[in-house]
Amino acid sequence: GQQVMQIPQYQHVQEGEDFTTYCNSSTTLSNIQWYKQRPGGHPVFLIQLVKSGEVKKQKRLTFQFGEAKKNSSLHITATQTTDVGTYFCAASGSARQLTFGSGTQLTVLP
Amino acid sequence: SAVISQKPSRDICQRGTSLTIQCQVDSQVTMMFWYRQQPGQSLTLIATANQGSEATYESGFVIDKFPISRPNLTFSTLTVSNMSPEDSSIYLCSVVPPTGLTYGYTFGSGTRLTVV
């Protein structure tokens, strides 16, 4: 099955600093999704990227899908304490199952 | 998007016993997925539950250990059988909402299982 690598595993930032997490696949992805999991919570869908080179923005969050559809990134501008959590990328397979990246745990220091 | 009610939210079980986790969806969905998330780790797919047919298990997961039922398009159960401390994890069900993938997958709130 497909594998999705995600880095970094952990990131500590001061409030107001920017944050980026990266996902990479050895194979071309049909789409990539991003989820946020708050501590003690369950994954919540953020966005889906489908097109090569696609860029989508949600307020302070910017999502990119690489031209070759093998990598993706999530960038948060001016982090806030509400951004704390683990961010996962996930790729859907032929049977519609999701394969999750390893996640990046974001800590925002006030 | 779909709303999932997952029960129980947490449980502490004795080794050797079994626990059945239930997921009820507020709309009919074709496919339901069961995931395991070990402490501090990512989500790993256990199986895909299809209505009217046997579940499809991922490598490393077997039906005898994780039997799944899918009696209709809104409900599924996952049983963790003959539990050991290594089964201590969060178990989550997930569905593709009727509106499609554009709105992502919806997850239940999870069952936090501790085996002692």
C-alpha cells in the first residue's frame, strides 16, 4: 500500500511564529487531505487537495500540493495557542481507505 | 457532514476479555472504516466494513481478533477479542459522508481502551 512520510514529528514554536509541516510520498497521489487532532480529540478534516500545484488558504492556514502530486505542505502563519494539536496528512487509496502520515505535533508556547 | 456516535468513549478491561465498540451514523453510508491509534502515534487502518459482506482486513489484523459487524448502512461494531495490554489504544470509526470526499472523512470521537 501507499506510504506517506511526514516531517517534522514535533515542533515547538513561540506564539506568533510560523509553522510548516511536510508530507512526502514515493508514489503519485490522487489527492491529499489534511486533518487536525486536538489533544484528547479525534481527527477533524481541514482540507482536500486534488490538482497538481494546488494552493488553498483557510485564514492563517495555507495548503499546497506539489506539481508532481507527491508532496504537500501545511503552513500556519502567526501561530496561536488554539493551533495546538497534531496535524496529519492522509492519502486516500483505491478502496477509499485513508493512509495517514505520521503526524506533526505542534506545541505553541505563549 | 455525517455525525457519528461512538460508544463507549473509554473503558478499562481485564486481559483475556472482549470489548465491543459501536458506531452509529446519522445517515446511510456505504463504507465504514475502523482505525487504531496507539498512544502518541498515527492512525492505522484495521479494516473496512461493508454492508452485506465480510469486512476487509489490513495486513496484521485478523478477523478472529477484531471481528466486525455491519448489519445496515448506519451501524457497525468492532470487537477487540481476548485482550492483552498491547491492545491498549484509541479505536476510531470513520465514514465517507454522503456528500462525498470533498468534505473529508468524518471520525467518531473514539474509544480509549486500557487493558490491565
